Amino acid sequence: MQEENYFKDYENLEVHEIMLRDRPRQEAYKNAIMANASLFKDKIVLDVGAGTGILSAFCAKAGAKLVYAVEASNLAKIALKVMEDNSITSIVKVIHSKIEEFILPSSAEKVDIIVSEWMGFYLLHEGMLDSVLYARDNFLKSDGLMFPSEATIYVTPCEVPRLFDDWEEIDGVRLTTFGAMLRQQKSCKPEIAVISPEDLLHKGVAMHWMNLMDVTRNDLDSIVFQDVIPVNKSGKHQGFCIWFDCRFPAESYEDSIVLSTSPRSPATHWKQCVVVLPETACEDLEENAPISFKISMKRNSENNRKYDLEVELIDPNEVEHPVPCECHLTKCILIKAHLETMDTS
């Protein structure tokens, strides 16, 4: 039933309208494909979860000789019309099927490239990457390419003023009690929202990186990351902000396109994911104050398309700090000074 509902949800055209109007998303895929037409020329491409088929159309326009646009939902009917409207049905073959049930034509060789827009909130929500990896393992040539090819998840401590400060007063009325109850409710599950760069307390650290050519489904079951971060500025620690970047193949690594959902990049429909701290865990911090934490993303036992996110705050005096560390703890200041003395000797 969960799988049926998942694909049924994607038959809502407003979902696709949101994605198609997402300019950073659209431009990243179009530029990654069209600017690397040499990689697509005369190649066989598999589009996993094709949706409206727009990525398949990009591939055809980039010179692919054959594109399999595989779409499990009834949106496949619209994708076929899109191919007809663009006169590319001779190149793009729309297949109404789950990728796990798709079979390459008996005479067909494996594909050269897999294209897919599989990313969900905080990268892994929806679990569509599982299907892309299935396609890679069963249909991609050993020297084939994945679009995108790399993905990185970032995390940083942050302020969340719209959940805290905004309720101090609304039109002359104090709503602090409402704000406290709202925060309590929102601290029970991740919040999807647009976070201002000014609300970040650090530039962010990479908590997970994956190469789409070798990551496995089991690798996605659990991601655990622990670190000590010295905040870049004074502020109120009220949560953790999570976002992701995806990199596409190119003729040279320096020319590769990166789709970023960072608060410092143009907003996308993915926004950012915020784990809101309980009020008792929030604190005012000075610049260079250390935040020690462990964050985990674990696949939900009842629905493998969802993840459980947990954050544990750790006493920064009880864990090892990176060397050198910019925080204001005495031991880190002394270690940094010692290293600087060695560098100048």
C-alpha cells in the first residue's frame, strides 16, 4: 500500500509543476546534459523515474541515440505526449513500469548513462535512490556514467528566529506561550523551511559524501556523523540545518555542474531541513564556542522511504576536538599556539 500511495502521489500534476518551476533544479540538469553533449552523443540513456520526461528530452536534444524513459506512475501517459509534442518519439521510448520490473529489449546492450532526479528532502527522503542503484547494478555498462555522480550532505548549527523570536510579539500581543507550544510540536520531527544565511552559526561541514558509482543500498540504511564545530559568530543555538549538493559528470572535474540546496544558494523546492532543538537545549553562544554533537539518519523500520533523524548534544569537554581547533576552550587555544610556534621555528 505504501508503494501504491507513493506512485499515486506523483500523479498530482502540481507536484511536477513545483519541480518544473524550480529554476536551479532545471538549469542544473539542462546545463549538465547540454554542456556535455559529447558525453551523450550516440549513447543509450536510461531515465529512472522520468516523470514528465523533461530530462529524457534534454538527453535526446544532446544527441543520445536512444533514451528509455521509465516511469512507474500514470504520468507515463503525459510523458509520451510530451515526446510526441517535441517530435522525439523515435529517440525517447516511454515505458510505464517500475524500474525493478523493467527489462531491456533482448537485443539491446546495456545503457551508457543513467539520468535521474531522485533527491528528496535532506537528500534521502523518499528512498528513490534505491531504485536508481538497482538500475545501475542491472542496466549500466561498467564504464557508464551516472547523472548526478556525487552527492554530499552538509550540516551546521543555526538559529531559527521564525520559531523563537517571531513569537515575542505579534501586532502588540505577546504570543510566547503559543511559540513555546509550537516549538515543542516541531521539535518532534524535522522542519522543511528556507533558512537565511545570516541564521547559520557556521559555514557547515560535510557529514556524508557518496559516489553514485559505488554506493550500495546497505550504505543508505544508516548514516551517523559526530563532530565538534566552533561557531563563526555569536548567536542562539536553536537547531541544526541540513542541506545537500549534487555534482554531475563533465569532460573535466573543474567544469562540472553542481546543484546546491545550501542556504547560500538560490532557493530550491527542497529548501533546507532543520532539526529544531527542545527549548531546554537551546543556548546563547559566543564566537568560537564549541558545539559537539552526533547526528544520525536511519531508515525507518516501517517505511523504507522515510528516515528517522536524531541529534544528540555532547559535552565538548568530553570529546576529542579536531587539531587544530578554532574553539575557545583553553586546551584548543594552547594546541593551536603550539602548532603555530612549530610552524615558525
